[in-house]
Amino acid sequence: MVMKFYQHILALAFAVKVINENSNILTNVTLGFHIYENYYNERLTYQTTLELFFKSHCFVPNYKCHTQENLIAVIGGINQESSLYMADILDLFKIPQVEYTLGIFLETELTYGSFATEESEEKFSFYRMVPNEAHHYTGILQLLLLFGWTWVGLLAMDDHSGEHFLQTLEPLLSRNGICLAFSEKIPTKTPMVHFDDFANLIPDIHIYVTDRKISTVVLYGDSRTMITLNTYLMLRDLVCNDTGSKVWILTAQIDFTLTGMQRFWDFHFFHGAISFTIHSHELPGFRTFLPDPKAYGAEENGFLKFFWEQAFDCTFINSKESPQNSGACTGEEKLESLPREVFEMGMSGHSYSIYNGVYAVAHALHTMYSSRSNFRRRKSGKRSESQELQPWQIPPLSECNAHCRAGSQKKKKEGEKFCCYDCSRCPRGKISNKKDMNDCVECPGAFVLATFQKHKDTPIVKANNRDITYALLVSLSLCFLCSLLFLGQPTKVTCFLRQSAFAIIFTMAVSCVLAKTVTVMVAFMATKPGSSMRKWVGKRMTNFIVLSCSLVQAGICLVWLGTSPPFPDLDTHSLNEEIVLECNEGSVIMFYIVLGYMGLLSLISLTVAFFARKLPDSFNEAKFITFSMLVFCSVWVSFFPTYLSTKGKSMVAVEIFSILASSAGLLGCIFFPKSYVILMKPELNKKEQLVRRKK
């Protein structure tokens, strides 16, 4: 018996004692219990389970003695494998089984400390004391993400539940940007002749444990797993100094327990471990219930005698032996002096689950005996309060490499896992404003607008009518956003707004481009002596161009919406055997008038920019406008034949592509050169540089 498990026995006995002394539950009924040890042996597990039904030691089926002892429920076993073996027999006799270890289950059980999966619930009914194991995986994931541990190792016991743990957690971690440095299994059975056989059970683990890059290891198993791993580490002589700083994350079914021999070993290796735990609650009267050899009599209580001798490394002597024996147990030893891995004074999570399991059975019996129709579910305890982070809990880094800073992107290393990567600078025309971005993104309108606003007093921003520049950037940002109106199921609102919003916003953008181009030409012509164009220089002309062109398009859209607005419609003719839900444009003529007016403004802008391209201008903005309008017109010229030749949802895809492509063309061709100088070449963003370029 592992010494720490003695508290499980005490929790069972204490729960039975409290229930029997309570006159409000199970009146005139006395609960009793039997305790069996299976030593983690399959054959012995089956044997002791059968003995519960057939009290004679010869195991004759359907014959039993001591009929006054009526088996009502079974609590156990202490690990999942034992529980499954017990359930094979208990399920045949319809005996409820209270199970308190964590894992996945395939039999009918009343679980009191284990997490069961949904797949097991589909086949069998469960009476659980704890949540589904899926929540356990979520907790591990959130812990790793909280501390930024992206390069971790997994150790799991080599059985069905360990395999399920690895198969579930590995893809979950991968989907959330965490990759595995290693994934190994720890044998549950350790047959050996000498120590070398034991040390070679996990031949590669010392490689991972001594790797200083791997600072975080998740350990899944039961109490035997900890005993096995600790023995292995001691035999391989892996001390803390050889392994660097490690954080061990222990799953809730692992109870940090020691055998009698291990209690004298060095455990610096596991200092700072983080362990998930099962909910517990201090029970009134439990501490006074803890055993006292003088009061109970160790000779009459076999469990107490065995525990006391192991825990305090002493021996109870009989009256015939010399009382001066230095190794004799006196009964004066204090349980408070024992380390927690040997015995806990407070109620542990597993013991508390046993206590609750006994109460669950008692309440079920009480309900049955009192003929009540509704089962009263007992709620016990309060939620454990979260503790503040202590200075010694500050975690180390657990990463394969350093993060990629803003302005760079990840570059995969050939032959390495995705957590290991190089960093490369973003290519021209792209940016990254966060660390560890997989890909740099095209410069969006909102980012460029923020950049220009931040540098609003620099010569480049002021040189070409700052207000029109802002208006153009805002309209381009809205151009990107208006494409969202074309996505999703057509509704009355989206159908009514999308074409009109697209037309007015794009007209405003093209009007701003036209105003910027006209400003360049007028400014050049006004420099000639006696020119009458000087009165047009200034904001008044540019504002007039933008407002007048945009109002004309708005007027056309109002006529369209007032006479024959777009509406949701069903297309039953375009595709065989399919009905397409689409937006009917209402008046096709008005739709093409809107596009035609926008196309006319684009051609005017292209023409004016073409003639102004050789005029002396700061950074040759007229040349950039010429190229941007050429891209814009090319996109929309190709739009018409493509749009007319497609049907159904492809028509929407064509229009969305045209909106995004033309917006990106305007944004990139006009503003990328200026953004490049502002962000990458600030030494050129000076008035002297602009004057020199004009000359």
C-alpha cells in the first residue's frame, strides 16, 4: 500500500461513520464496508470483485453466505485499468460503481474522481463526481498559452487512457500554435530482474530531459506513473543541474506519492511543478478522526499498523519484546511531522471524491427507501478561489527560438517542426505590425491613413493637398469594407445598399484622384506670369470637384433606389436543379448608368494625369496617379465581359474581385512610394530634398 493512499481509507470510514450517526438519512439502516487491495494486478482484481458477490472463498457462482451483508455499490479502483476490470463483472450484476480516478471509461460506473469522455457516455451510463476529461485538455492548453510555452514535451502512461490523451492533445496543441519537442510513453508494468532493466524501459527520455530548450513537460498518468518516473530519473542519475530549469505540469489524476524507499530520495527535480487538482473541501471533524495508535490499537487495525510502521520507519513490538528497542513505534509520533507526499493532513481531492461517492450512494438509498420520486442531487463545497501569482512562480521561457519582431515574418526551417523558424524582413509593399506573423500583409488603407496622420506635418504629406489625401484614404478604406456587403445571404438591407454604397464610395475615391491631378496642372499653369488660373489655386477648387462629382453619383443612386431598387430574388433559370438566392438589381439600366458614370470619371482622371505626368512635381505624383488609374480602368474594362458571361454566385465573386483589385491598385500605386519614404527613408522626407527634386 502506498502510504498516501491511507487517507482514502480514512475518508471512506469517516463518511460511513458520519452517515450512520445522522438520524436524518437512512433511518434504521446501517452502512458497512469492505476494503480490498488488488496490487494493480488484473487477476487479483477479478478475484476480489467476484468475492464481493460470492462470499465463500471457493467462488461457487450463485451461492453466497453472510446474506445480511447486502452489496449496494462498489467504490474503485484506484486507477482506470482496475476500474475497467471491475466493471466487466459489476456491469453484469447491475451494481453501481463509484470511480474516483481520472481517465476515460467504457463501462457502467458511478465515477467520483475521474474525467469521463463523451464517447464512453454514449455506450454506458455514468454517475460522475467530476467533469468530463475534455475540460482537462482545455485547462492544459490555456495554461500553456497563458505563459507562452510553445515548445513542450508530453509523457503519458502506456495504456488506453494514455493513448487517448496523446491522440487528443497533440492535434489540439498544434491547432493553437504549440508544437511538441517529444511525445513518449511510460510503461505501466515494470518487470525487471535488476536495475538496468528498469533504467532502459524509457531509453530516450534522458535526451529530452537534459535538453535545456525544453523547459515545459506535461505528464499524464496515475500515481504509479510518478513513482515509475521518479525511480527512472534517480537510476539514470539525472539531477537538477544537468537539466536546466524545468516546469512539470501534472494532470489531476497524478497524486504526488512516494513508496517507503523513495521518501529518502532527493526531489529537487520536481520542485516548482504545476499540478491540476480535483476539487476538495475541508470537512468538520475529519482531523480529529485521524488515527491514534494508542486509542485505536495498532494490533487490531491492520491498515493502521502497516501505515504507521512505513510512515515513521518503526516497528510495533508486543509485550514480550524489549521496550528499549530503538526502532520501536511508541505511538507518540505526530502525523503533522510527515511530508505531504507521505501523508496529507488536509482532505485531498481523491479522498474528497470518495467521501462524496459514499454520500451519493447514501442519498440514493435514502430516496429509494423513502419512496420519493425526485432524486436530490447533493451540492457540496465552494469553488476554490484562485491564488495570486507568487514571485517564485514566474515561469521560464519554453520556446524553440526567439520571436519574430514587427516588420518581419516567419520563415519555415526545412526538416523542423513549425515551432522552429527563422525570421525574414517583409517584402516591399507589405507590413507586419505584430510579432510572429506567418505572412506580411498588404498595406491596408487604414494603416496608411494612420501613418499619414502621424506624420501630418512632414513635407511629403503637406506637399499634395493634405485634406484631399485624407479624403482619398478614407474612401479607399471604405472601398475595401463595402465588399463585405456582397458576402453572405442576400437580405433586403444588403441588396438595397450594396450597389449604391459601392458606387458612391468609388466615385468619391476617383473624384479625389481627379482633384489631386487637376491641382497639379492648375498649380503649374498658375506659375506663368499674368495667368488667370491663380484664382483657382487652393482648397475651393478641389472641394468643388470632389463634392460635385460625388453628388451627381448620389443623385443617380437616389433615382435608382426611388424607382426600382434592388431586392432579394430567387434565380430558378441559370442553373439546372439548383435555385440561387441573389440580389436582383431592379433596374439593369440604372445599374449600368452608375457604372458608366464611374467609368467616365476614371477616363477623365486617366487623361488628365497622363498629360500632367511630365510636369515638375514633388515625387512625381502625377506619374503614380497615371499608373494607378491605368490599373483601375483595366480592372473595370475587363469586369464587363466577365460579369456578363457568368451566372449565379460567380457574378458576385467577379464584382468583389474587381472592387478589391481596383482599390488595391489605387492604394498601392499612389501611396506606397510615399509610405516607403516616410517609414524607411525619413532622411528624404525634408523640404530641401523636395526642392532639389523639383529642380
